[in-house]
Amino acid sequence: MKKILVTGGLGYIGSHTVVELQNEGFEVVIIDNLSNSSIEVLDGITAIPNNQPLFIQDDLKNKNSIQDLFKKHPDIVGVIHFAASKAVGESVKKPLEYYHNNIASLIYLLEELEANNVRNFIFSSSCTVYGDADSMPITENTPYKPADSPYGNTKQMGEEILKFTTNATQIEAISLRYFNPIGAHVTAEIGELPIGVPQNLVPFITQTAAGIRDQLSVFGSDYKTHDGTAIRDYIHVVDLAKAHVVALQRLLRQGNKSNYEIFNIGTGKGNSVLDVIKAFEKVANQKLNYKLVARRPGDVTEYCADTSLANLELGWKAKMTLEEALDSAWKWQQKLIAKN
Ligand code: NAD
Ligand code: UD1
């Protein structure tokens, strides 16, 4: 069994990817400092049949910890790097904390990959690197716009670090630029665990439907879209997790066409906020209490991925529908309520 290190593996996307990796026969070591996750996620992962990852609670900002980890696990053949701080608004208030966590951790990891002759690296990037793109759908060649936040800037910087590092070392990397991940595992054993008031749309919807929040505010109804609300490319987190497995397999079989590759990971289909609300009302069979309010500063009209490169090169395509994603998110929310 090939051993893979998953950083941030108890987080939202990491935990779903750990499960898909193990389903495909990989052995998984997770490192997570629990700064934005809970140890209970490990119980959720292990409750899914055939899932027994090794968990190390530690911080990637400690270079010594990463050194020790590679000493203890010299058979690691690849790293999927999810660990990062990800709250856009918080990053504006605490830029140095974000640069430190997201950039220092990446550099320390890459140094240890180089020192230990590990070749394969997958990086969590984001559609946020494109900023307010001039045309839709967005291809991988769409140029970056200046970042709106330190968070977005750390993703741009991370990609640049990888571009130059893969040129000069044995490391080969793939950056996956995620569009908007939503939903939960079909077993409802793992899902998204927002801390405090959710900033993202789908957890806010499910918490409103569950009565935890009074009302959803729909930010902006005067966008130039079919119904005036903003459009995003919402992708089921399990489809996204599977993209990591195929990207890793591409590196392991040396099927990559250059030392550093980038792929958009979305569905290729845009949905407005009102489309999402309507789909949710259908799957949950209830009306959602919402109101139209002013735009949220910093939001763009539309993000929608052109996924042809990932379809062609990775042989990967998002399979699950918006309704399936919302249904899984709703089941996860109900499970959380039942537990607490
Ligand atoms: P998450 O916060 O749920 O998971 C990140 C995990 O990393 C958490 O468990 C956290 O405890 C851990 N972590 C953070 N800093 C660490 C450190 N220094 N040492 C060890 N562990 C650390 O986030 P997520 O939604 O699963 O996102 C995973 C990655 O994908 C992040 O890099 C994020 O920027 C990127 N991304 C996320 C989204 C999204 O919508 N969720 C979109 C695009 C890109
Ligand atoms: C945000 C982040 C982005 C990150 C993504 C996924 C910002 C500026 N961007 O994207 O970097 O990759 O999350 O985690 O924060 N909405 C409402 N009401 C709400 C919440 C959201 O109407 O209560 C709307 C938003 O205005 C937007 C859409 O729903 O049009 C999606 O919002 P959200 O889930 O926060 O994702 P993004 O803003 O696209």
C-alpha cells in the first residue's frame, strides 16, 4: 500500500479526501493541529468501513515536527496539502497570521520533500486566484487579478512557489483550483463543521432550515444574472475529493505532462443563490426563510469553471448534482442536531 501524507486531513475537504484515498487502497497519515477542526472528525472517518488513517496532532509551523514525521515515515510517497487558514474576512484583519500559516507551512513541507526525495505533491488552490475574471467560464489560462485578500494572495503565492520549486527540485506538483465545495459524505459521518456563524451559503441555509439561524440574507439581487443573484459553481465535496485521488495517481504513474500542472475543479455549471435556495427547498421539502439584502462587499457576479482540461487530462468529471449535494448537506445538518 502506498503511504500518503494528508495535511489538514481532519478538515472539511481533507477528511473526505482521506476516505476516497483509503477506498482506492492508499495508506493515509494525517497531520492536523485541530485549529479549525475537531478530533471527532477522526471518529467520523473511522466509522466509514475500511477507513483507519494514522493521525498525528501537530502544527506544520513547527519545522521540527515535519522533519520528525518524515523520519518516522520514510515510506511516504506523496503529500496532499490542505492545511491552511481559509477565512477571507479574517485574513484581511490578520494578514501576517495568514501569510505565516499558509506560506511558512508550505515552505517547510517542500523543504522536507526535497530533503527526503519525495516527489509527488498536490496543492489546494482556489478559484479565488482569478479574482473578478473578465470572461466566463474561467479556464486555467485566465490571468490572475490582484488578490482581494491576504488569503487569496497566499494561494497565488503558493502556486508561484510551486512553479519555481518544481523547476529546480525533484518535486512534481499539481495545483487544484477548487470552485465552491458543498455537501457531505453520503453516510453523514463527515461533513462541514463551520465554527460560529457560517460565512458560506450552504451551511447558512441548512442552519436556517434547522432553526439555528432565523433567516438567510441573500447578498445582492441586482447582479446582471438571470435572477439578479450571484452565480457560483458549486461542487459536491466527494467529487472534489475524488479529483485529488486521480491527480495523485497521475503523479504516481508519472502521467503528468510537466513538473507543475494546474487544473480547475468545478462542475462547469453555474447556479445563482436563488437557484440554490429553490433546489434546497425541493430536497428538504420545506420553505426557507430568506430576504434579499445589499451585496456583500468583495463578492463578484459570477465564478464558473471551464473544466475541460481536468476532464481530458485527469479523466475526471464531477458526477453529482446540486440536489444531491444539498441533500447530503441537509442530512449532515440533521445528524449534527441529533448528536448535540
Ligand atoms: P478546513 O479549515 O476545514 O481544513 C483545514 C485543516 O487544516 C483544518 O483541520 C485545520 O485544523 C488544519 N490546519 C490549519 N493550519 C494548520 C497547521 N499549521 N498545521 C496543521 N494543521 C493545520 O478547510 P477546508 O475547507 O477543508 O479547506 C482545505 C484547503 O482547501 C485549504 O487550503 C483551503 O484554503 C482550500 N480551499 C478551500 C475552499 C473551501 O471552500 N472550503 C475553497 C478553495 C480552496
Ligand atoms: C467564499 C470565499 C472563497 C472561498 C469560498 C469557498 C469570499 C470573498 N470568498 O467564496 O475564497 O474559496 O468561499 O469557501 O469570502 N451568500 C448569501 N448569503 C450568505 C452567504 C453567502 O447570499 O449568507 C452568497 C454570496 O454572496 C455568494 C454565494 O452566496 O454569492 C456563495 O457565497 P460563499 O459560500 O460565501 O462563497 P464565495 O463567496 O463564492
